[in-house]
Amino acid sequence: MKRTLFLTLVVIAFLGALISTRTGVAGDGRTKSVAPLVKDNPLSNLWSGFYYAKTETKDMQLDDFENPGMLYVEEGEALFNKTAGKADKSCASCHGNVAVSMKEAGARYPVYYPPLKRLINLEQRINLCRSEFQKAERLEYESRELLALTAYVRHQSKGVPVRVKVDGAAEPFFEKGKAFYYQRRGQLDMACSHCHEGNYGKMIRSNQLSQGQANGFPTYRLKWQGLGSLHRRFRGCNKQVRAKPYAFGSENYVNLELYLNWRGGGLEVETPAVRN
Amino acid sequence: MCTPFSGRGKAFAWLPAGLFSVAVLVTPLTFASLLYAADSGDKSREAESSLVSFEIIDNIHSKAIPKSLTGKKGNPKRGEVVMINRKLGNCLACHHLSRFDEKAKALPNKYGDMGEVGPPLDAVAERYDAGQLRLLLVDAKEVFPDTIMPAFYKVKGLHRVLPDYEGKPILEPQDIEDVLSFLLTLK
């Protein structure tokens, strides 16, 4: 009797473990840390901001019907398929089956863009497509339309591990992003590293510090009552230490974006994440 | 907007709403003149400092500012107010102090949500003397070069300070003396 019970328990435990690895629970950065892609990453274990979020916030992110960021994703889908500009083309006219054509983009941006001799992020890529191919006006950074399109495109990469290219032409920009990350700034004289490298997991007042990872952006923040870009978060973190922020889409922030994605290389894209 | 403390601006912004009423208890502020212009450049330019002058003594065993910044003694009661105020010292954002555990329950807006980024301040006066503590408040980086703890009385060598705070230290000299006198009760 006792033996059968024991064996049953063993079998249940085994099946449980099997199912959890099958569904990707192991090493997703949300419940179990991910090993960084590269050896020289200063973090030895990667954690998505999800890990540090409150249970209600986590539940909200995981349920597509409850996740308020999904409204923007739907709006983005509509915009993606709608024609715009003098060329009378939609994004879909060129990019066809989005689940295939956009599967990797969200995990791989920012990239070096030779015509401009600098990096561009997803928002800027979308605007380039608008001006070059759709002959449409560019969308304002942080406008509802650009956030929606960006969220829709990056959502196609959900579950794909972040992997950015930082060598070759991208290298000098990567180095600038890194320098920004470690630069003390503002009246409080703190660098990103002081909060997100040296103290993650600890409470600063009522906030638990995360690793400050970029994998969930654009993110729905309860505090914002809306979706916001990574650059909006950068501006917030700059102002927190009483430092002058840079403009949305500025070169400094795009370089920082590349560096941050490198630090989070291996974490899965979670767009749209929910945070408080 | 034109309150006497608008120059000190908002609380360290990661913190939940603070205590305006407490800020009123604090003496009127003397605003230091601008230290460096708010230009778009990345490098902070040095200029005249309008801070009161003080001397850092650097012995082999310890660094310290032995003399009061104002020539006056501190008031520990007021020091406690400056310390807990989220727009001023905001020390509890990072430090725990067991002496405040009861008050944290009774007055969570003032004493609640003590952080854990810095070491607990219990019995800190047994580890440091007055001159050492004064230096830690003025500029903890003199002692711990890589620290996250802000320098509370420093305006030079900072990068891209928001215009509202340019040239102004986080605390005024008498604030420092008052906080110090409170810390000295922690034995």
C-alpha cells in the first residue's frame, strides 16, 4: 500500500517536471534565471523584471485578455494592415505573413543602419518604412500609433531570446551605451549600475529593484495607465536621480538600448509586459 | 509651485508621495547660486562653489570633517525630521533603523517602507565618531568611492543635474548638523 503510494508520487513528480520543461517554465527568466549568452556579461544570472513584479501584475501580464497592453497590440495589427501615405501601401503589403516576417526583429533590434551611420531601434525602423516605402509622415515618438505598431511588431517575437549584434560597425555605439550605463548622473550622482547591477533584488523604499531589463518593452505600466517605450523608462530613471533626461529616440538612448539588450541577451521577449 | 521649497523640488522620484507638512517645519532655504550652466554638453563645468567651506582631515586611519559646518550644534529632534523626510534626507529609502520599527507601523507615511540598499543604521555612533559621520553625510564617496549613497553637501563634479537642482546641495549645512546630532544618539 505504502509502496504503491510512493511510486504514484514519483510518477506524478516525474510527469510534472516533464510538463514544466516542455512548456518552457525552466530558464525563462521569469520563474528561473537564464544564463547570459555571453561570458563577459557582468550579470551571472538573468532575471526579467517579471520575476520581481507583484503576483497580481504577473497574472495580468500572462492573461492576454487581462493584459491591457494587448489593446495596443490589436491597434497595432489594424495599423499594420491599413494603407497609409502617398504610396498607398500598408506594412503588410511588404511584410506579408507577420508571424514569420517579424518573428526575429523584436529580438534583434537596435541594429546598425549604414545609410545613417548609426544605430536604429524598432520605432525608428518603422518610421523609416513609413517615409521610404509608404511615403507617409513619420509618427511622433511615444504617440499611440507608434507605440501600438512597435508593440505589435515586437509581440511577434514573444518567447524568442533577445540576441543583438554588438560587434563590427555596431561596436563603437555599444561602447557608448556601456559608458552611459556606468556614468553617474544627476544631483543624486547615481549610475544605472548602482540600482540595477549592484542592488537588484533589494528594496529601495517600497520598490524592489530589478535588473532593469529591456525585454518587455513597450511595457504597460499601471503608474502610467498606458503603454510606454523603453526611452520613457530611461527618462524616468534619469529624472529620479534628478538628472536631465535626453530626448525620445536620441542617439544616446538608442546606444543605451543596444547595451541593455546585450546585458539581457538570452532573456525572452515578453512584449507587452505589465509592470507597476 | 512657488513654495519656499520648490527649489528642492520633488522627492527622490522613486518614492511614493511624501510629506509636505513636514517640509514646512524645516527652516527657510538659502538657495546657492548656479554652479554651472544648463548647457547641452556632456561634461559638467566647474565653477565657483557657494557652499560653506570645510576641511577634510585625512589620517591614515580615518577621514573626517571634525568641525561643524555652521559653527553651531545640531538639533537631534529636527535631525530626525530631516532624515525621514522623503524630500530631504530620505535616508530610510535605503537604510533601516530598528528604533523606528514601532513608528513605522503607526506612521507609515513618515517612517514606513524602510529600504535595504544600505546597512542598517542601528548603533552607527559606536562605529563612527562625529567627524567621520559628518564626512559620510557631506560626501560618502570620500570613504566609499563606488557607493550609491548620494553626497548630501556637494555641488561640483556632477553630471547633467536637472536645472531645478543645479548648484544646490541636497541638504543645507544646518540640516547636516541636525541629522548628525540625531545619528550620534544611535548608540
